[in-house]
Amino acid sequence: MNQGIDRGTTKIRKITIKSGWGGLKAVSSGKPGKSILLLPSQYLTFRKFEMPFNDKKRILEVLPGELMESLLIPIDNAVWGIPSFFSGGVNALITTREKMDAFLKSSPNSIFALDAEPCALSRVAKYNKIEDCLVIDFGASKTSFCGIREGKVDLLRVRTLGGDRISETIAKMLGISREKAEELKINEGINNRNVRAIMVSLLDSSLLFRDKFPYEKIIITGGGSLMPGLADLLREKSGVEVSLFNMPQGLSPNFDVNAFGAALFDTVGEEKINLKEETRKERGLSFAWSLLFIIPLLLFSFSLKLEESFINKENRQLKALITQTVQKEIPEITTVVDPVAQAKGQLDKVKGTSGAGGRKITEILGIISNAKGKLDISVYSLDISPEEIKIQGESGTVKDVENLRQALTSSFASAEIIEQKIKPSGRYDFNIKMSGEDKPDNEERAKTGNK
């Protein structure tokens, strides 16, 4: 005889079952052989991994790496169990070490196994000869959606909206006491539009009722499954049959499903895990896993040192090359100490020099920009010396080149087109030379950019 223990929010349920001529039945006397405690679904994460091979040993070897990629918690803080393998893959249920340890600490020491709620539900489904269904557990503190396909856990989603919060929400919406809201929920259920709106939102949050419903039927359990009109709402949303589990005599399909499923722990061939046992295994493997991660880190650190050495050598070579270039292209710099900084300083100095007419480079650029205005002109070269300024560019028409020249004469003593030729594309290359001081009456106009 096994005893299944369901530590619910409102009550701890313990069910002991034994086999007889009439099948399984619950007993209230006798010492149970094993006590199986269920870890609630809200503490669990479900993962389904498909592998390119069926070898269970290889799957177990690569599973930690797959988990490490998909979990939001460090792998050394994860505890997992494997309820089932399938062709080319594996299902895993995972929790954190802190949650599991805290849960066990507040439980009796006589616990033989820490199983998972979804596994218990899949065993009850198998007891009912159901291979494909969605089990929705409407609990006091949460609502869980457990998908079962081919008799195995296929999906787990948990929403922290249970019966207690539903009553609190109704109370706030209607401005009534929580007790009155609880009565309204129990007596009217889905027939009340506020309750219906909350339950529709809860179901939609599971993302299972959007398109074609993915399971053959729905099984409801938990205290919330007694809500009037709930089954009809689920039929309306899913288009499939909605029912309760069949249970042994004396057990409730609304309140005893999880504890009954826990007691079925030793049923041959059914899904189960023992997170207490997995913890012992993982602690035994922790040193091996440490080596697995430390060795690559040491190798990576060594490779970084080598790479740093190569980078330093390349930096020295690059600095020598820059020094040679600076000495060749900027002869004014006679002694090179910091080639980049010295080249930048020389560039700043050049920016401050004057071109024809004593203008700064930025002023000359402004004059040319204002002169070309909206003309179809592109300037791609500017040659500035104390005596003259030459600009080279491209234009769509000869007329635009002439208009540019005329505009420039308003700011320079002279502006002449010294070259102009048509390109194969039909556009024109041009070269304009300007020279001389500002015209006195145009000096202010050149500064402000007005024509």
C-alpha cells in the first residue's frame, strides 16, 4: 500500500490505496508501504527535447547541456527528473534546489519520494484509460494546465490566478466583501458576467483556446471545478468533451485526484520521478560537472593570454607603420612620439589656416554650400591655397554649372570655369577656380549665408 500526499493550499490530503479483487480502493487503516509527496506544479518547469538519436544513455549525457541553454536559472541550481522518454527525445520536469529544499524541510522525514503533480495527473489519466487530454486543475492559489498526449505529460502551464484571487477580484469589481464574492462565485459561477469575464481571461492566458484546440478532451479537477457553468464554458471555448475523472469509491474527482495519483507511484510503466533521488545523483556528479566546465575555462584563459601576446605584437607593428606614414605625409612633424595625437593636432592646425581671401575652411564650405543651393550639383573635391580655391564636382546640366559660377562671384573677386566635360552617363564633370578678396559690399552676406 502506498500513501499519496497532496499538500494543497487549503488542506493536506493523504490517500492510501491497496489492490483488491474489485480493483484499487482507498483504505483508512493500515500502515502504508511508501509515502509519496507531490511537488506542486507552480514550482515546476516542463521541457521537451527532441534528439537526433534514441540511445537513452546518450540522451542523458547531453541533457544537462540542453537544459543549461533553455533555463533561466544556473544549471547547478536546477534539479530535474525524467518522467518519460519518447522516440528521439525526452521530457523533463525541473525545479530549483531552493524551492525543493524548502518544500521538503516543511514535510515529514518519512517521505520516500518527491514526485511531481503532472506525473500524478498522467497516472490518473492512465487509470481512466485516457491517452490524450488537457487536465485543468482549478486550485485555491493557482490554475494549472497539464497536457497529456499518448499517455505522457506533454505540456505544463501554470497561472497564479486561483479561487482565492478570483474571489478577491470579484469583490473589488463589485465593491462587496470577499465573503459575498465567494458566495456569488459558488452560487452563480459563469452565469455571472463578472465571473465569466475573469474565467475567460484565465483560459485565454493559457494560449490553448485560440485556434483549433490541441487535445481530444478536457478533464477538470480542483475545488474550482465545482463552479456552475464552468464545463459549459470550456465546451464552448474548445469544442471538445469536458468531464471529471472516474475515481475509486469514496474518493472525490474534485479534491482527491492529485493525492490519488501520488499513491499510484508504483504503477508499472507509468510516469514518475523522485526529485529526492535525483538530488543525490546530481550531488555525486557535481565534481565531474565542475571539471567539465573548469577545464574549458582554463583552456579559454590560456588562449586569451596567447591572443593578448599576438595583439600586443600587432599593435607594435601597426604603430611603427603609422609613424612611417605620418613622417612621410606630414613632414612638419619631425619627431614622432604619439603619431595619432600628433596627426590630429596638425589637422586641427590646418583647419584654422586661411585660404583665398583670408577665410577659414569652414567659412569657405559655407559659401560653396549656399552658392549651390538647390542646384543639381555635387562637390567631391576642394583644393584650398592662400592664392586660390578650386572645386571639382558633377552636375546634371551645363546651366547649373554656370549658375554656380555666377553665385560664387558674389563672394569672390573672380570665379571661372576652367574645365567642363560630359560623362558617359550624360552628367557633367566641372572644375571652378575662385580667387581674390571678398567684395566689400558682400562681406556680411558671405558671413550670414544670404544671397
